[in-house]
Amino acid sequence: MNNDKFVKLRRLSRFLRLGTLVAITLMGVGFAAVAFSRGLMSDLAQARFGDEIVQAGVTPIEHAMLTLVIGLALMPAVWALVSLAQLFTGFIQGDVLSARTASHLLAFGQAVIAASVAGIVAPALASVLLSWDNPSGARALVVSLSSDTVAAALFGGLIITVGWAMREAAAQAEENRTFV
């Protein structure tokens, strides 16, 4: 690899790794704020689902269950960001075309697909939890599928494909090194 390109790759990777670490931190802070504030959870639930579903605010049990749902829904996003941080760390260290780099890319793609699924399942589960004790006819199951969700899942599939190709290229490069 050209040394000039390597310097640019390392510089960009440092910046992007910092961005992923900041994003992970902000997600943790945001989750903690919602987890420890029933009022904030109630406001967010009403903003997302409206008064028809969230009729009497969020009860302590609903708050606990929604905290669990949100925590589980955030796990794939954190997994994706950690995988990216590891990928960028490898780039900073000069590990550009290797099985390790490919494994981080594969993990990122898998996490993006998992986050897409979580983006469908978590709101549906939250709507059921929030409307469970509503009167008959006022209970709801909200299922939403957007083009963003589909695009993210396709992007995850693309990244997995690139990761597989990178893994094969790394294996081929390693095999070629043994012949020299």
C-alpha cells in the first residue's frame, strides 16, 4: 500500500474510531436517562405512540419493561459501533487486508441487520406493553416497516458480502506469501 494512502487511511480511521466511541457513549447516556426517569420515558412513549396507546402515562412496571425492550433494541447498534471501532483500530495499526479485519466487517454487517430487525420488533413490543391495560378496543400492536429499515438491512447484507470477499482475499494473500 502506498505510504501516502496509508497515512490518509490512518488519519481517517482515528477520526472515525473517535466518532464511534462518542456515539457509544451518547447511546449509553441516553439509555441511562430514559432508564432512570419514568417521566422522560412517559414523554417519549407519548411522542412515539400518542395518547390513544399511552392513556395514563407509564407505570413503574411498564417503565421497567420498556427499559428492558430499549436496552435489548440498542444492543445490535452498540455491537455495530464496537465492530466499527475495532475495524478502525485495525486500520490505524496497519491491518488492512486480513482475516481479523474481515471478521470485524462481517460483525458490523450482521449487527446492522440485527439492528434493522430490532427497529421493527422493539416498537411493536413497546406498543403492546403500553396498551396492555387499556380498555378493550384501545389495545394496539404497532408494526412499522420503512424504506430506511429495508435499506439498512440491504446495506448490512452488502457489508457482509464485502466482508466475505475480504476474508477470501486475505486468505489468498496469505497463501501467496507462503509461496514466496
